[in-house]
Amino acid sequence: MKASRALGIGSAVALLAAVGGAAVYADRVRPQLELGVGYAARVGCACRYIGHRPIESCHADFEPGMEPIRLADDPARRAVTASVPLLTSRTARFDPLLGCQPDPR
């Protein structure tokens, strides 16, 4: 009985440490992620609405290391949203005169 209780407490402490470590890591890389999703939104928007390519092909234009970023197309608004799920996102809209512009925050 004591061994199972100790195992349960140890597992809870390990889980808490892992969650805390993940939160600290996410906080440290957030500025880099925000820069990356802003860049990806503009690249995705240009790919989709200037290059007239399918959104699925736009990942080929990304730099190495941008694999976690996901793109979502909104044809009604002529906008592309780039995001790292649960952490950050950014949207760029196509304007016929100005090209792809980021949405103001």
C-alpha cells in the first residue's frame, strides 16, 4: 500500500514538473513564435492570393524550422491565419492595392 501511494505522489510531482517546464519553455520562445507566425501569415497570404496556389502548397515556401506552424485559409475575407496551436496566431489579409497586410492586433 505504501509503495503505490509513493508511486502516485511521485507521478504527480513528475507531471507537475513537466507542465511547469513546458510553461517556462513556451514563455521563453513566445517572441520567436509570434515573429514566425506573422511571417508565415504574410507568406501564406501571398502564396494563396497573389500566387493563386492552393493553401496546402504554401508550406513549401517556409524556412526550415517553421514546421509547427499551421495555415488556415478564409476565402470569404481573403485572409490566411498562421498559428502554433494553443500558443499564438496571426492573420494577413489580401488587399488588391497593398497586397498582403497583417491584421492589426
